[in-house]
Amino acid sequence: MRAGILAAGSGSRLRGQDAIPKPLRRVAGTPLIERVVDDLERAGATDIHIIINAESTAIRDYLDRTARSSHLHWIVETTPSSMHSFFRVLESLSAFSADAPYVISTVDVVAPPGTFRRFRERALTHHADVTFAVTNRIDEERPLRIDIDERSGGVRSIGRENGRWATAGYYLVQPAVLRERNAAEVAGFAALRAFFGHLHAQGYRLAAVPMGDSVDVDSPPDIVAAEALLASVQG
């Protein structure tokens, strides 16, 4: 199993006077990126491709000092958007190995241990080009809402206000979607959510797997919510 992590954002809402990169912010004592890496390794990841921006090499320095069961592949590049970071990680994964699909996660997802393993097992049954982990805990400022057929798991719509679910920030992805990179860049999409909408409009196979609660950590109150979630699971 091979996986990717999107960690190239600026994380401005979490960046304090100490200028600690967002992926190194701690939740219940553990940096965000280490939590994601740990759970990918629990899911069986042998190789993890991580994109960070050029100003955040402290992330690489930190993780390279930790004991890992996987091999970490670093992409150091300041990208203009989450969509471009997604493309770079997917390109790196597909160039390294054709053993697809790949689990790709944002760095700020906090979920109970074992979440990625459970998601991957369920997502593989859909044989989709992109399978979204979705949650009905919608507490982000701008959630990407999704409407799904709850019998088949197929995605009916993306980005509409009537969507009962929201993306949880991790996906199972086939490299075939790279065929749409040029079209997405010509269209001037500025975010990954726009690219997913494009894939849906172009008829790609999109599916969703309802998962338990998770927290997308974007601001200090989110850290409190994430720690409360982890405490409730442990308790």
C-alpha cells in the first residue's frame, strides 16, 4: 500500500508568533502530520509521499528523526493551490509504482486510530476513480458537501447546499484522474474542490464511504474539538 499527504498549505489561521508550521501543531501531544503518518502506517502503508512547501522543511526534519515503519518520500514545493499539491503527490505516487489506488489525505485530519485502514477496506469495494470519506459532522466554515446514493455509494452531486454529507479530507484515488490535469489548469481551478466537481461533470466514477466523526483542524478551537473527539474514543 502506498499513500500521500497534502501538507504544503500555509496554515495561516494556526500560525502564531512562534511560526510553527501547521503540520507540526500538536493535538493531544502529537503533531498533526505524525498522527496522519502513524495511521497510514497502521493501514499498511509501506511508502508515503508527502508534499510540503519550501518554507516548512522543519516538517521533514522532524519526521526524519522519528522511527517509521514506512519509507517517506518528500516533495518540497510551494504550490499555488491544494489542487496542484494533489497533482504533484499523485504524479509522484504513480511514477513510483503502479500499485494503485492510493490513499491520499490532507494533513489536518484528526480521526480515531484505525480510521484509514477501515476507510481503505470499504472504499476498495467501489472500484471508483475517486472514493471520498464523508462525514455528517459538518462544522467547517466552507465544507465541501456531497449528496450520495446511500445504497450504492455513488456520488450524485458535489458542492450543492443540499448535500447531507461533507468530505472528511481523505480519499482513495486512481491515477487515471491525472488525465484531467491540463483541462483543470486551463480552466483555472484554484482549489481541489473545483477539480472534484470537474471530475463529476466529466462522468468519472465517484463514490463515497460514510465514516465516523473527524475534525479538520484549521483554527485553535478545532484543536480543542479534536482533543475532545480523541478523548471520547479513548474513554
